[in-house]
Amino acid sequence: MADDTVRAMTWNVWWRFGPHWRDRQPGIRATLERVRPDVVALQETWAGGGTSQADELAGALGMHAVFAAPSYPPAPPAGDEADWVGIELGIAVLSRWPIRDHATKVLPARHRAWDPVALTVRVEHPAGPLPIVAACLDYGVPYTDDRIAQGACIADAATDPAFDGPCPVLLMGDLNAAVDSPVLRPVRDVLTDAWSAGGGPADAVTLPSTHPSAPLEAGPQLIDQRIDHIFFRPGREDQHVLVDGVRLAGEPVGGTYPSDHLAVVADLRWRE
């Protein structure tokens, strides 16, 4: 019997930030068309005006989508930016297979005036329900107590026994912390970092200072670090999960950067 597989991808797509956000949208779509992921977690994705970026991408790519808000960072006040009026900032999951069910989980946030959420989804993988936890954690280094609590929260979500089954559980997102950060210790304790398991270079970077609009004020804990991650755990005690390969994606398309982040892609394979 052939092993079951999934190509997973996580990408912070930079909301409507940066100059000429509309010019970035074709590059986002082109990158997804080139990578051809089975499931995608999006962060800093927008929704409003009766549509969402996730729905538009899903429609163009023949996929299914679900969106949830709010997330990090807070959507800025519209001010003079008409394109920001009534537009939410959140997270989403795209899937080539139908979405079986989904729910939100409020993250701990003592220092923020809103209740950011993680998104839990099960998609109809041919082997059975494939659970996904998609999240974007707090980026505020002074609020590391919240960041650590959020790391524990998403680790708890990903180890929920309700997700045990024929497929691995995926935890994907912009976690705003390097893999060896204390923020991610609760995650590392119970899940496997796909990048490391797939032989990805230890010095890989997903928020590069070389980007023309790099948020250098974020500081060395985030800039020039791999802060976007795919983690996993087996869905069953006797399930063996392999990572056949990992890579980054999101280089400029036609001279335009699709986002200020690079995406992480992992090919997973499993057998009983």
C-alpha cells in the first residue's frame, strides 16, 4: 500500500500593508500555483466587502477556504487609506480537499485590547480527517509572557485527543519566534519541527532584513530568523511520519515581492 502524503505550506501574506498592495496579489497567486500545496495556512490575510483574500485565492486555484479574525497585528485605523476601511486582518486555511469542520480558539492576551484567535480545521484528506491548527502569535517581545502562554495554548490545541486519527496533526503559522525560543518550548516538547526533520538549513530565514520594507524595528529576535513554522505530530501511536523535503518560497515575481515574509513548505509522508 502506498504511503499517504500531504504538501503543507504556511505564509504570512502581509495583509494590505506595504506600498501598492494590489500589485502583490498576482505574485501570491503565482507562488501558490507554482508550489501546488495541498493545504496552506495564511497569516495577515484580509477579509471585507463580502469577500476575503482566502476565498479569492481558493476560487482561482480550485481550493476550499475558511477565514477567522482577529489576529496579529491589529488592523490599523483606516485614516486616509480607503482600502483599509472595514477590512479585517486574520488567519485562514486553504485546502485542495473539502473542509470538514472548523473552530476558533481564543489565545491568551493579557496585554492586548482584543481577543486574537487560532483556527482549527479538519480537511477531508483521502486517508481521513487531516487536522490543522493555524495561528499567528504575538510579536511584542515585551509581552513575552503572553507569547509563552500562546505557545502553550497552540501546543495544547494540537495535542487534543479529538484530533487523533489516520492523519498527522499539523500546526502551522507565523509564530513570531525562532525555533529555539522559549516561546516555542511548549510546542517543541510535544511536536516535531518539520524544517529540522526535513534537513532544512539551520540558518534559514523567513523574515529577512534584505526586504525593501523589512520591519527592522522588530529587532533581532524576529528579523533574520526563521519565525514561520510547520510542526507536526503523529495521529496514532503506531504512525511513522517522514518529512521528504522542505523549502522556502515567496521570492519576487516580476520584480515585486509578494510579501515581506517567505513561506515554508514541507512534504510529509506517513505509514502505520
